[in-house]
Amino acid sequence: MTSAPHIARHRADAAVPVPVDQHFRSVDSAPAGISVDRPASASNGFLLAFAGLSLLALLVTMMTAHNGITGLYPLVLLPDSRGNGGLPTRVFVVVFFVTYAAYAYTNIWRRIALGAAMLARFAAVCVAIDLIGWSLARADVASLPVGFQAASSAVIALAVFPYTILRQAALPDRSGRALRPRVPARAYVVLAVSILIAAVVAIAVARVFFETVFDLKRIALLGGLGPGIFLVQQVFAVLTASAGWVRLRRSRRAVFAPPLAVLVPAHNEAHGIAATICAVDRAALSYPGLIHLCVVDNASADATTAVAERAIISCTNITGEVLQCPTPGKAYALNMGLGHLQQDFVVRIDADTVIGEGCLKTAMSHFADPRVGSVGGMPLPAEEKTWIDKVRLVEVYLRHGLYQYSLMGYQGVLGVPGMFAIYRRSVVLEVGGIVEGMNGEDTDICLRLDSAGYHTVADPQAVYYSETPASFAHLREQRTRWFRSIYHIVAHNRGTLLHPRSMTGMFVMPFQLGNAARRAMHVPILIFAGLAVIGFQSVYSGLRWQPEVATVLGMPLLMTVFACLLYRPSALRYVPAYVWFRLVRNYFTLGSVLSLRFPPLHPGRPRALTPHG
């Protein structure tokens, strides 16, 4: 095939050079108005302040306990018993909320309002739990351990934190599109049956293998708390992953190969876009339909256009063209391309991504089902040289391999990475195109397709290779963007949140919000627990090191090993590095919530509203 005439004129190779180690920075790094590019010193300052406040709070707790003012579980009202001195989790939550409010990006009055809102909601939760415990004890029905009361309120704090942020932060406007999600009854059956079986298995293991479970608790493989939710969660993942594997295997049997458009948005990608284009040309050999490639140069300052044009000319299996999008922002480039192209199916590929030779054929087979609106694959790292490459490989096997199969089992895929995604073009345009000016536009469009009655397929056999960050600064920028996006996409899709006819809205989005809060609190709780274990062991004699180690290791470590064995056993040698990477990742999650903007609040003036009211 000969290439089509190019729309863009040839740009000089002598365009202003952009250092390779800085090409990742763009307006999407911190969308204006709803986020801010805060330096690492903000996160570090938060942790130092948190450590100081924690030490002060623990000292006060120790003195009040010794003087008989409170027991070993402070902030627990009407306790049936004072317990054995476990970690004062409610004190941790209060200190975390106060520190976050102090470091939020806004003025002093909004900080006071933010902290007061979080503390008031948490106090209401604590009072409700304590009253329930007291009532059950007075009625001689049950006696709730005081440690359980404290721990359960801390778990609910994982919902209080994101709820308050969604209420007060400056976030994208709510999508005004009509909602008509459709989830087949089969998905609910798989979900319910898997939860039931997982619970039964956890109970059976705890009873039949009591001594083994006790030993595992001591070395923190079950989270230091017993099988409970830890074992239930992992058994549930395996069961639903099995259902997802069966479903995907059946779906791949279809033959579906309509004409395709490949859309490549590119900002300062002269260093790697030729490889992206050549990979599409190679993949076209195994795809029966016609393929047309469109590169949209998004306000590049380097020779992206010239390099792309030369690469397109050298292609033998596809046609191609280059467009110019002067407005910075990937979403603007994508919408320009979607409006220009005419094909019914559009493959979105990032300019630093190389797709596998059978990627297009495998992914397109799922569109034989007319209810499928978007399809993604598995993003393996392009190389395995740096520690970032290696931990990314393990992360992909676990998250995009095992857990995506699990989400497929009950139609709970929230979204697929924009590095490689295929959409039904007409439906994307019908729901308003790619959202502009926020992070997470790739997940957002999948959610809006879900709200229109379509669902997303994530097939790990559709393999592609993507650039991994070349530096710690690039990694921090990338992960801050990714982790901030959960708040952006939930705010934009508020109507879908808790919608009973949307699996992603009813179950997956709330879980992701709680998980994001857990990650943000991870490093602080390690600091808090470390201070309690080292400096206050005489007061909290019931404290053990196992639960703290479990937050780093635990059952998720076994699932990581299982995922590596499932895909590539040699990747096991990277697991120790991945364990520490999880701590770094959670540190970035904390930074992402600190990068959110909150509208300033001024006393004596009308209350400043967030963009969503």
C-alpha cells in the first residue's frame, strides 16, 4: 500500500530540541484549575509534620492512660473493656486528617473547614459504632472488643477521606449525559457466588488449618489479623479471574476485522514515534482489514512531525497522515483526530507505545459483541534494564494480568490505559468525545461508554510495549497524574457512582476510592506504628510487629508471586524490588492528593462553591 497525501507540511529537522529527560512534561501533568504541580517537599513536609504530631499525640495518650483519664484505646466512648493496648487507630486517623488539612493547597479558612469536616464526619462514625457496641453489651447480646470498635471506625475513615475531598476540592464538572448502564444478570451471579465461596473457603481454612493460619499470622502473610478479609479478597480474585479467563477465551474465537483508524497523539515524541508507526505497519500484516494511521502533533517543540512523516512514507501495509493540533493537551489532539477520521473503529496508541504483531487482531475480535464499546490489552515494559522497568513488569503481571481477568469475570473493568485502546467511534462521539482538561481521560471515556450501555474488555493477550519512566522525576510525574485521576474521573462521573445498574459504579469505583485513601495513608501509618512500637511499647504492650510488616508484605505478596508464576516465572527475581516499589508508589499517592486544589474560603463572604456545586 502507498501512503496517503500528508496534511501537515514537512517541518524542519532543526526544530527546537527538547531534552529526552524532560519530554514527559506537558499541560496534562497538572491540569489548570483543578490541580497543582507541587514539589516533593510538600509530601516530605507532610510526613515530617505528621511524625511530629503523632509523637505529641502518643505522649498525650500515654499520660492520660497512666493518669486513668482514658484507657489504652483513647477516643473510644463507652467501651465494654479497655483491651490490651493495641494501636490507637482513631488517634492515627485524627492526626492524619489534621495534617492533611494543614497541607492542603488552599487558604487557611478552607483548611480549617476541610479539617473540621473530616473530623466531624469521623467523630459521627465513632459515636455510632460505640453506641452500637454499648447497646449490644447492655442488651447482653454481644460484647464487641474495643479494638474492633477502633479498627472498624478506621476502616470507615477510608470512605470519609475521599468523600470529603469530593465535596470540597476543585474538581471537573459532573457529566450531564443521560445514564442507561446495562449489566447482565450473569455478572451479578458471578459476583455473588464468588463472594460466598470465598467467605466459605476462608472460614474453612481458619477452622481446619488453625495452627497453620496462626503461624501465617505470626509471619504476617495473612495481614497479621487472620484469614478474614485478606483471604476472602484473594480467593475472590482467583475465582473471578477464572470466570474472566473463560469469558475472554470464548470472545477471542470471533473473527471481526472491519477497516481501522489508528490515532496517535504526540507531544515532543520525535525520539520514539517512528518505532510506534513501524509497529502498526507490522501488526497490519496479521489483520485482514484496511488500516489508516493518523498522527496528531500536539504542539510539539521538537521534530515530531518530520520524523512521523518519514516513518509513514516507509510503511508498506498502511496509509497515513499527520495533523497539527496547536492547543496543548492530549484530549484536544484526540478529539481533533476523532472528528477527522471516518472509520467506525479507532485505535488509540500513545506515541511511546509499540504494539505486538497480533495485538490488533486479538483485540478487535471482542467487538463482534455489539455491546462492547472499548477494548484494551496488557502494557508490558519495552525494556528490562532499570529497576523501574523490572518492577513495572511485576506490576503489569499482577494488575493488568491477574486482576484484569478478575474484573472481566463480573464485568467490572473500570477502564483501560490510553497507551492502547480501541473505541467504537460513533459511541465516543455520542457521549461527548474525550473529556478535556483533566487527568484520567482514558478511564473516563470507558466509564461514559458504560453509562451509555456499553462495556469495556481488557484482554491480557493483546500485548503491547510501552515506555517506562527513565528517571525518578518522570516516575513521580507519571504516578501523581495516574493516582490523582481517580478523583477527577469520579467527580466527572458522579451520576454513575453507586448506580445499581452499573457494576463499575456500584462496586468498583467505591473500592478504588477506598483503596486510594488506603494508599495515601500507608506511609503515615507505618510511621505512626513505628513510633508506637519503638517509643511506647510499655504502654501498648499488645502491639506486635506482624501487622506492620503485613502492610508491606501480607497476602498481596503471595498473589504477586502467583501472577509471576502464571505469566513468567523468571520475573520472580524482581519481586523483592517490587515490594519496596509499592512503598514508593504509596508515597506518590500521598503526593497526588496533596496536588489537588481547594477553592479558597473567605469568612464573611458567600461560601465559595466547587466546580460541581
